[in-house]
Amino acid sequence: NAGVTQTPKFRVLKTGQSMTLLCAQDMNHEYMYWYRQDPGMGLRLIHYSVGEGTTAKGEVPDGYNVSRLKKQNFLLGLESAAPSQTSVYFCASSQGVTNTEAFFGQGTRLTVV
Amino acid sequence: AQSVAQPEDQVNVAEGNPLTVKCTYSVSGNPYLFWYVQYPNRGLQFLLKYITGDNLVKGSYGFEAEFNKSQTSFHLKKPSALVSDSALYFCAVRDRRGGSYIPTFGRGTSLIVHP
């Protein structure tokens, strides 16, 4: 049972570089989310998607873009990485019914130097 | 917007003692509340949820949570703590964004269980 899989698990970027984080889920979930976790800040929503081909902004979307071309995949892009984007990034998915819980990937630890 | 607050950054408890991790909520309408646990270097795992019905909700690993409407609280509890319960715990609420419902999390509480 793979659940939610994130790649890569670790990455170091130089300021100004770009990269894409991949999230894949095998549970046929409608909703997918990208969060970032920073000490003392909890989880903050970056972007989310309520279905294939749809995306929407969360609390902290600046500097990030997303795409959901296939239902099972949700990509998070950093166009020009900044040190403030050093964080742990989590992808999650849920069925989309309002009372169901979210399932999380193991996270991507990103350091921007 | 719906929100949850976790007033304690850290909770310390001795093994075998009961534990409580606090969460208060601010919602309009009926609250849909969740607890998750995060072990080191892992993603969040679902523990339990309150949707409606019985105010005492039972979940995984012997945890339970008490929904209290008058105090707008949803505290996580366990009768006897284990060292292996040491982890980061997040309270979450269903928040309405546009026409969708999205999980919104508290800042987390670090639970440390001492042998």
C-alpha cells in the first residue's frame, strides 16, 4: 500500500534555482494539498486541488506554482528558490467528502543556500 | 475562517500517567475536528475525528478525544502514556475555502513522555 509518495525526500538548492516536487497518490482521491512545515508555525497550506485540472491558492502561495494534469499526481514548482523557502514540504490527499481525513506523504526536506 | 489553537507548545508527562493535549476551536456552524500525530522525520498520521454524535471519540493507539461545545474544545487524551507516544500532535479543523473544505492545522504540540 503506497498511499502518498513524495519525491525527492531531500534536496539542496542554490538561490535562484528551480525545481519540481512530485506527489503521487494511489487511493483515487479527489483532493490534494501541498503544505510547508516550519518550526513553531505548524503546517501552512501552499496550494490545493479539488480535482484533476484544478488548482487553488492557499495561505502562502507566493513563489510556488502547481499543476494537477493527472488525478493521481500533484506537482509543486519553485520558480526561483529563495532561502525563505527552506522548509519541509508535505503533500496530502483526501477523498473530498467533507468529513474524511487526509493522508500524508513522508515529506521533502528542502534547503535553499 | 475556521481555526484551531493549541495553547501548549510542549507537554511533559511521566510514563504511565494520563496525558492531555489541548485544542480549542473557532468555527461557524458544526465543527469537523481531527487529531493527527507526527513521529520524527515522518508525515502526519490520522488519529481520530469528531463529526457528530458522541462527545467522546476513540481513535488509534488508545487515544481518545473529548468534544466540548460549551468550552469550544477538543482535547486529546490517553489514560496511560507510553514513551513511544512521544511525538508532535496536531489538531485540525475543516475550513471552508470557496466551495471546498480544506484541513487547517494548529501549530502543533510536542508531547514528551519520560520513562
